[in-house]
Amino acid sequence: MALRMVTGKLRSKWLPRFSAASLLHSHATSFGFKEVQEEEKSRMVGNVFSSVASNYDLMNDLMSVGLHRLWKDRLVSKLNPFPGMKHLDVAGGTGDVAFRILEAINSVKHRAMQDVLEDNLHEETQIFVCDINPNMLNVGKKRALERGIGEAKSLLWVEGDAEALNFKDNSMDGYTIAFGIRNVTHIERVLAEAYRVLKRGGRFLCLELSHVDVPIFKELYDYYSFSIIPAVGELVAGDRDSYQYLVESIRRFPSQEKFASMIVDAGFQKVEYENLSGGVVAIHSGLKI
């Protein structure tokens, strides 16, 4: 895995060509490889995630061969959660990242805090799970109940839009978004909102499927993405189209360097990224200083 600080090719036969103008059209945006009106995209993405919600975690396991668990563990380790923190996990409806953060905080408390202090710290810790899709949030709430943490005061489930968060300025110690930012209409607005809600010293972390640069691996990855994943989606979830969109959306997402530069433009400092699994995913991070 490579860690790269930001200072300020082969084309697969599986991918169509796009002009720069098509990416910068002021009234259109991408939905996979399609160009759609901006106002349509949120509805179309909402339909995708309403369709896949019940099988979302199972399909993550199948598509990544279980690697998404390790990727999320790495994300949380970079966050370095602490008792009493206020954290916002965006596009986190099924709770996968939030549960890991809570487990990490509880582990810290059991190692370092006396029993008499733990209850107070537990109440002070707040992990907000924010998702625009209520179906995804319902899956997360159900999973929390199954884990015996459904009534945890530190877990708060919020339906909300990453581009217009309903949280106060300078209110969060940390912000994570995993496999969500490529689905938004305006990435810049999401980054601006992340910067706004973070406190000074707060960390932004984004885990996202990214771009593979190793030529042979890239060809294999493209074949797997476009030929295998939609077929598995159809077999397991009965929904080929949603998984076709998901793999297309990865190819439309900015490169690691470009996305890092967008994070810098949003005001973050000490921006860096780490490629995992050969660039299949990348973790970008930045600090609000």
C-alpha cells in the first residue's frame, strides 16, 4: 500500500471515451456512463440504494471477497477514535463504519478509563450516522439491534443530505464517508460541508473505490467489474442494473490525485491518500487547521 502526500495511460477497452466538456457541463452530471440532468441524479441514486439496501452488506462481501472489512478497519485506525468525541459518518446507513468506531472507542475506554468514568464518557460520545436514504438507515438500525447496541445513546441515526448537512459549524471532531462520495451530484459541496462542520483540528477521511494503474491488473479488474459484478448482482440481489451503475460510477470518479486536489481546494491541509489493494480503493485524509 502506498501513502502519498499531495503537493500542489492506458485506456481499458472496457471503458467508453468522454470529453472534458461532458464532465464539466453546468446542467448535467453523470449517472454511471450516462449523462443526466442534475435534478435527476439524486432520485436515480436513491432508487439504486433503495433497491440494494437489503443485500448491501452481503454484496459488499461478495464483490470485494471480504476485503471491504479490512479497508474499513484501516479507515477507522487512521481516524484514531477517542472517548467523548463527536463524529459524523456520512453515507453510512448500514452502520458498518459507525460500529467500528464505537468498538474502537469502547476498547480505548476499557483499557484506559476507570469504571466510574466510563458511563459519563459513553454518554458524551456521539456518533452520527447520516444517510440520505431511509432504507439504508433502517438496515443499520436493524443491525444495531442485532448487535445489542440498538439503544446505545452514542449512536444517532440521521436522514440527511451530504451536500447540505443539518449540523452546526465547527461541531465535529471527525468526519468519515465510505463508498458514498462518488454517488453525490456535487463533490465540491460535500467537501465544503465536511470542512464547515469539522472543528479546528478535526480530520476528514474518505474511503472510496478508485483507479488501478498497474496495466495487467487494470485489465483484469475491468473485466471483473463489468462482467462479473453485475452478473453477481443479478444472481444474488435480482438487480443487474444497480450494480452496473455502481461499477460505472467508479470509473467516472476523479483520480486519486485529482480528488486530493479537490480536498485541498475545500480548505483542508496535510492532505494525503493511501492506495489499498493496488488502488482498487484509496483512503484520502485531510485536517481542518
